Amino acid sequence: MNGKRSLLHDFTKGFIEENATFRMVIGMCPTLAITTSVVNGFWMGVAVIFVLTVSNVLVSALRKQTPDEIRIPVFVILIAAPVVIVELVMKAYMPAMYATMGVFVPLIVVNCIIIARSEAFAYRNPVLNSLMDGLGIGGGYTINLVVIGGIREFLGTGQIVFGSRAFPAKPFFEPAAVMLTPPGGFVTLGLLMTILNIVIQRSEQKKAAREAAATAHD
Amino acid sequence: MKLISIILGGVLTSNFIFIQYLGLCAFIGLSEQMEIAVGMATAVIFVMTFASTVVAAVEQFILIPLGLQYLRTIAYILVIAGFVQLIEMFLKKTAPALYKAMGIYLPLITTNCAVLGVAMLNVTKGYNILWSTINGTAGALGWSLAIVIFAGIRERWKFMDIPKVLKGFPLALISTGLMSLAFLGFSGLFKGVIK
């Protein structure tokens, strides 16, 4: 609506306000399946940023030409194009990463985040706003993946590996391999959400108490 | 033997939800009421079985002869989206009662990653049309088993005193984790019996 502020807001809202994993609880499959390490989470995030931004821009640019009744199939085609690009690039330049992620690279096409953003945002907003929205939501999602990947990798293997470096160099506790299995993923995400809820509840209570004190003071 | 291992594998040892993480959005989103869960489960079994067949046929008769395997993702998702639409129209005309029961779930299935996921896995494993269909059915049965069990658990939460911070998604995820731990126990089932 009003120029620059709204553009900036379209970018920043993806990180906290409309955080895909914790607020909207969509795009769960890759969130759990590939977050066994920081590096996997990061590259998945990058792939999602690319696909989401490109598909948002395409959907937004074509929004006036798209008939309402067949919009979902149109979205799916517009999303599938960047996914194939990611798939082919990854296969060519990062074959090991492609092998680890396996079926989840083509599955970006049905990642609910992307179709949800097409439907809820890009289809109703101008191109530039949709671009920012894609970058923001994708960025927030990447941070989630890296954090969850970090927690699971650290507890599951005792160290976090970046490229050829590992931190800490030697695990100082007995790693719990269960963190790398599916149950570990579910429980980690569940507990993270619980902690987030506690934080939100606390801050709301504080705010309420402050407001109550302010009104009492008046 | 391969038949048994595929069916039991799909339902238990490599359950779509608990072991492979496929179709989680619908699993978490639609498991609050048993009735809805059963409706979705029926729709998934129906669509996944036939979609696996159709997609395997497309792979074998169109993509491979033309050497277009690199367009697999686009081709599959288009076929699945079109196929779901077709089923919807077909059911509306021929079986209105069935359409009423699963109509609203059908559009949701297009974006259920389990359907595309099973199609992709079938290709990776090199199954032909028949085995793809069987694998699709087995995977769908496993998915349905999971959502029905989970809906049963969630229905009981209504009468329980749950801390506010755990309500909804956090508790759902933690319970799924515990169920998944139980399903992980099946993982050695075939060792020694089948290769």
C-alpha cells in the first residue's frame, strides 16, 4: 500500500510474524526429513528461497492473466519450473548433497509453503512485494532449518560440521544417535515450539502486568 | 516374498509418516477428528493407488521412450494434479455419495507430498507398473493407519488437562515422535527373512 515501508515489512514478516515453521506450521516434511545437519538444512533453505522467489514473481506477474478457476494448476506449473532448475543444478554441481536429500528435492514442488504463498500473497500483490515476500519467508524458513539442523546434529553426533571443520573438534559427551532418527526430529520440533510458546506467554504476561500497573497508576 | 516385503514395508517398517516423513501437513492438520481422518485416509488410498499406476505408465510409455526423464518432476505433478481433478469429476457424476464423503479432501491431495513422493520412490527403486501400484497401495495403507491411530489419540486430548504451552501442534509433534519411536521398533523385521 504505502510504498517503501510495506515493501520492507513484506520482507521482515517472514522471519517472526509469519514464520513458516513455527507460526503457520507448513512445509513440515523437509523441515524434519533433511535437518539431520546444519549443512543439509542450509542448502535446502537456499533451494526453497530460490524456488519461492521465482515462483512468487511469476505468479504475481501473471496474476491478471490467470483465470480464477484453474489457478492451482497454473501455480503448480509455475512452481515446478524453478524446482526442475534447482534439481538439475544440484545434480550437476553438488551430487553428494543431491544424493542425501534424495526425493525431497523434487518434492519442493509440493511444499505447502510455496503454494500457500502463491495463493495467499503473490496472487493478490504486485511483483516487487511478492519478490520481497519470497525472500523473507524463504529466509525465515532457512533460519529454522539451520537451527533445527544444528540442534539435531549437535546432540546426535556431538559436533557440528562446516565443510572440513568441526566444532567442537572432539565430542565432549556421548552423542545420542536417536536425535538423527525420525522420532528425534519430531520431538525436537515439538519441544522447540513449546519453548517458543513459553517465551510468548511470558512476554504477554509481562505486557499485561505492565498495562495493569499503568491503568492502576492512572 | 517381494509382495509381502513391499506391503509390510509400506505399512510398518518404512511407514510414510513415521519413518519417511511424507505427507505430514495433512497428517497434522486433519487428524483432530476421527471422521475427517477416515475421510482423508480413504481419499489417499484411492488416489495414491491409481496415481502410482498412471505415473508409472507415463514414465514407461512416454518419458523413457522420448528420453525426457529430466522433466520428471513437472510431468508427474501435472499428471497427478490432472488425475485428481479427473477423479473428482468422475466421482461427482457416478458416485455422489462417495464424492460427498471425500470431495473436500481431493483437492488437498494434489499437494500431499506422499503422492508425489511415492511416485518418485517407485522410479528410484525401478519398479514396473504392477509393483508401483502395489507399493502405492501399501504406502497409502501405512499413511492411513498412522492418521487413524493418531486421530484416536487426539480425540482423547479433548478431555484432558493439557498445559497451555503444549496445546495443539507441540503436543501433536511430540506424540508423533513417540509413535514414530514405536514404529522404529519394526525396522529389523525383515533382517534374515528376506535377503
